[in-house]
Amino acid sequence: MVDLEKMPYKQNLLLRDDLIFQGKRQQIYFSKHTCDSEEMDRFYLKLITKCDKGVLEKQGYLYFYLDMDSLTSKLVGFSVKDEYRNTGLGSLLISSWLLFCMDQGILKITSHHKQRKPFLIYLLKKFYFESMSNASYIKATRKVYICKLLDYMDKYVIFEDKYEREHFSRINVIERDNYRIADFYTPGIEILDEIILGISYELKDKEQGYKRALRIYKEHQR
């Protein structure tokens, strides 16, 4: 277990060094940081790969809160570099976070209600996260349909509410990620799932979530 109290700030701690990605050594680092606008520390998991001539490249990261008194963790943010999207690294980041938390004895694992990336929430649902809200999927105005279009790698979303669609089209999530807004009548569109923005999701089935995370981790392990 990692001693979070004694761990220095802004120091990268090597957690995993037994991964291979696209034929290259891949590592996972853990670090602790302060944030002036927040009372709680932020914790980061970073995926690093060793490129030619030993150059290290950050592929992506995930940051979250940890409270060892209440044994809780809350996912705040998530990012993967453009050239590494759609390669499975998003699932590896989520898996690394879940394995880390549960190996630390964390009992409650959730997402932040302000999380604005629909496909991240969709990914969490694959790890057995469920809504913490009583809001009905049928009545929720912030419902988003996760979609795909044949032969296209971009992320497609359809909004139930036109005002939510207009708001989403103006925020930086759509500018920094490969999101595309579609309509129900878009030719070739296929709905994969539905999520609700503005609420928290919680890991409900810890056993199945852990098994999935471990399986994905082992797919990269050498």
C-alpha cells in the first residue's frame, strides 16, 4: 500500500513497470498535487511509454480525489493524447485507477458529478458503474445517447434536449476531443448506450469491476 500522508508532492512514484504497448515498454506513475482552488489534494495516474533513444512520452493521465478516512475515491478528469485514442489506453487508465483504489481498501468509488465527457461515463458503465441519481432516464433532460457511425472513429453523441445540445457545442470538451453531434435521423448512426450528464456514477459491482480491470491490465502485461 502507498502511504499517502508521507508521500511528497509532485514526485512521480513508479507503480507498474511490467506493461507493453505497441511493442514498447509502458509504465504507470502515481503522483500527488495541490490545487489552489480546491481543499483536497489531487492524485494522478500517468501512462508513460519509452520511445526511441530512451525518450519518455506521456500517453495519457487520469486524476482523482482520495480520502482514506472515509475510504472513498472520486474520478475528476481524464485525458489521452490524440495519437493514442481508440487504442484501448482509456480502458487501461480506468483499470489502473480501479485496481489501485481497491488494492488500497477503497470501498466507495465514484465519478465527479461535473464530469462532462460522455464517452468517459460510457466507459465507466462498462466497468459496472451505475447512476447515483434517482432521475429517470426517460425524463432526464441531460440524457445523451452514445453512438457510432460505420467506418468512422470519431465519437458521436445525440442529445435528448436541444438546450443541452447547444450548451455542449459551446464548451471546450467538444473542442479538445473528437466528438461529433448527430441526430436520430443521421444515416448509418447506431446507438450504443445512454448516459446522463451532471450526476455522479458509482462502482456498484466491485467484484465484476475488479475482474474486468484485472483482465484489461493483464492484456498489456508481459
